[in-house]
Amino acid sequence: MNLFFSYQQKISKVLKYLNKKKIIIYPKNFKNFTIELSPKDHKSDISTNIAMVLAKLNKKRPHDLGVVIKKELLLNFKEFKDIEIAGPGFLNIYFHDFFWRDYLKKVIHTNHKYGSNLTFKKKYNVEFVSANPTGPLHVGHCRGAVLGDTLSNLLAFNGNKVTKEYYVNDYGNQIKNFVLSVYYRILEIKEKKPFPNSDNFYPGLYIIDIAEKIIKQKKIKNFNNLNKIFKKLSSESLKLSIEIIKNNLKLLGIKHDIFVYESKIIEKNLVAKSIHQLKKENYIYKGKLDPPKSEQTKGWEKREQLLFKSTLFGDDLDRPLQKSDGEWTYFAGDLAYHSYKISRKYNTLINILGADHAGYTKRITSATKALSKKRVELICKVAQLVKLYKDGSPFKMSKRKGDYITVEDLISEVGKDSVRFMMLNRSNDVELDFDFKKVTEQSKDNPVFYVQYAYARINSIYRNLKLKIDDKIKVNTGNFDLNSHEIEILRKISEWPRCIEISINKMEPHRIPFYLYELVTLFHAYWNMGRDNEQYRFIKNNKATSNWKLLLLQALSIVIRNGMTILGVSVPKKM
């Protein structure tokens, strides 16, 4: 159902025939031409630059070559009503009405699968959020969470098998400090001992909540000997903290398939095993590194250490695997974790990273290449910062859970739908301004409202006709009467499969809200035309003005629903 890909293949076949007949030169496996929707100032349906990209090779002017190609295309494609050679050599193609009639029926028939390409199925692992399990998720995690979930939904929509994964960093000093924070809150509650004034401890109210729950559960009865109970206290504290995180994710409409714990990676000795594997491949050596730029004036001392040859795989420098005290570096642990991912036979790994991890991508992609012998691709996407605004000015929300604004705070202010849609309304690699006024107002300036309102309007038409949006509509095939404005909406609907294709190829789900906004803008504009002119209305005298118009509305609702489902945003039938 990808109109553009389909005609690229079909036209290519015709050109191969012309090459065989020595009428034109067309290189084998040539794909360097485009099929696009025609520009808005043209009335044609699709356009191609094929004459321009082949002109030099054929030693002809694009217009002259276009005449040759036009003649052959009109002979081969009965659905082509006419072809116009425009500008520097574009071929603007006009379809007969029967083409759009059949296409509209195909959209309705395909329904929930319209836009998907089920041909190339792969196995993906998408790891996202993976915040330290030391407290609730905050706004900084929100964008990456939505990006990872939506990208997973997008890949699954296209027929791929996707595992949504959360990596729990439950090992190291931050966990010790978290458990100690819970412990001292327990002593504060039970024995009225003051909570220590230290930057190492977590001050949020959620720590008190966890402490109270541990006391209430009575799984630990005596808190006098910290060393004796530390392991059990750690287990219970982390369990409750992960529960908070899962509830935060649930508020966003997110559920991971699997949680992988760093402690289990350590227990299985996967770090040593991974490094042993790399040693066998001669990717590990002992050497000395120059100081990082930030350390130049701090009395840096070169020391021999265990290094991974990440420069062999595109990194800027080789990376250390052990600290001076003999403990493994953070990178070594991550290397082992990705080795574990590779062992689970995924075709592609995707990591959604926070803005503070932007510089980390090269080393971990290098490690994945080395560990998989370049068989497994790792794609890293960085979710840049989110800045909160209200009426154009920086907005400071209440911080109910600690020293930061939580996901729960954000959703309570504007709702899940607004958060998810707006977090994707810009490319992930640029900072996002999140304006509370814009995402709550009912206007064209609020994209999520505008898309949802279009779906509600379509459903209102069906309700007024005492029909349901998925009712089967009978049409007279000899009376296809969509006007030029309605055909324009249908053309945009035809672009949906390509939007999916490009979004996946580039791993850019933000293209979907952009596309949906453009689509519903056409619909709302047409709706407003009907206020002044009866011929543009969908209902007249309590009857549908055309059953073909009703089919168009069904197709429009299918695309909106499919797109919003991928985004994880609801489509209300009434607003």
C-alpha cells in the first residue's frame, strides 16, 4: 500500500524495458529518483524527477527525455490520465478517478494494518528509561520514556518483534546511599533519631513512604544491626522503588516487557566473561591513556590499565575497563550487559539515552560491534532536555517528591495524552520547550487537541447519521464524486505508509505527529468551507451528501487512529 515505493518499482520496470530496447540508458538497479506528492500549487497527483536525474547520462535535455518517458508510461499505466512535463523536467502525473476510488476502498479494507509493511520482520530490543532505581521518574526521564515506547510501538506496528527493556542499575554507591537513606528514615520514624544532613542521602518524601511500608510489612523486625539486615533492606527498598517507577511508567501508558538487573549481570560474572571474549579477539591490551581535556591541570598521572581497542570500531579513543582499585569501570559493566543482549539473538539493539549520555554512544556501539563480530547493530538515540514554560516564561512546578519535578507532577497538570504527543513534537536530538498553556488550550496551536478534535468531528458526523465509524458503507462505483479538495485529503492519506517507512528507516517517530497535524489541518479547513458552501458539507437534511464522502471520513479516521495508537495517545469519539 506504499503508493510511492510501488510506483518507483513499476516505473523502474518500464525504464528497464526502454533500456533493453536501446531507447534510453537506464543503469541496472538504478533507484536514484523520487516519487512524491505533487506540490500544493499543482493539481496533479504524484510527481517524479526521473527525467532530470537521467538526462545527463542520456545526453538529452530533461524535457526531451521526459517526452520519451511520458509516452511509454501512458501506454503502460491505464490509471494515468495524463502526464505534464513541468519546470526543469518534473513529470507530474494525473490519476483517473477509478484509481482513487480503488485506493480508498483498499484503505478501508486494510484498516488497522493500513500503513504497515509486514514484509521485513526483524527482532528488536529497545532499552529505554533505565533510570537509577533510587526514586520516582522526573521530567528529565519523560522524553526518553515516550521516545522509547513510541519507537517500540512503531516497529511493532510494522510487524517486527519488539522487546521493551529496562536496565536496573542496582549496583554501586548510589544504591548504598539510597538504602542508607531508607534506613535512617526508619530510625527517624521508629526511634525519633534525626535524619543525617548529608548530600549523599536522598531527601524526598518518597523515602519516608518506602520506610513506612518496610516497617508496616514487618519482614525486618529488628533494625539495630545495619550490617546484619543490609542485604534484606536493600532488596525490599529496591523492590518498592521499582514499584514507584513502574507506577510512574503506567501513568505514561508504558509497560516494559523485561527488567534486567545489573546485580544479576555481576553475579553471573558476565563482565569477566565478556572481557575474556574480547581478549581472544585481541581487542584488549594494557596501556596508558592521556588525560581527558578536563583533567589537564589537575595533576593527572598516567598509569597502565586494561583498555578496549574501541578505536578499531569508530570510537575517538580506547576505553579503560578497570579502575585503579581493580574494580570494573561503568563501561565494563555496560559492555557485559550488551553481551547479554547479543546472546538473546536480536537483529538490532536500540538504546534511548539521556542528554548527559550523548558522548557515550561511540564507545558502547564500538563494544557491540566487537562482541557481536559486527553481526548486531546498535542504534543510540539521545533524548535532549525538556524546558518547562507557561505563557512563554520558565515555569517552576511544585516538587512534591523531592528536589525535582516528577512525571506524576507533569501528568497531573496536563494529562498523559498531552505529555506523550508534545514530547514527540520535535526531533529527539534538539531541546524541547514544553509550554503548559499551549498543551491545555483548545485551539489549532495545540497539536494534540487539533488531532483529537478531528477524530471527534468525524465520529459526530456518523452519530448524526445514526451510524458507527466502522459500519460498512455501500457505494455506487459508477458515481465516484469526491471533489478536488477531498481528493487532496485522500492524497495526504496515501502518504501515510511512506511516513511509517521513513520514520522507521530514520528511527524518527516525531514524523508521525507532524504528519497527523498536517492531515487534520486539511480536514478542518475543508470542514470550515462547508460552513459557507453546502457542496462541501458531509450532511444535508439529516442525510449523507455522498457515501463516498463517508468512506473518505472512514479512511481519515483509520489513519488518525493508527497514528495515535503508535503515539500512545487516545482518540476520543466526543470532546
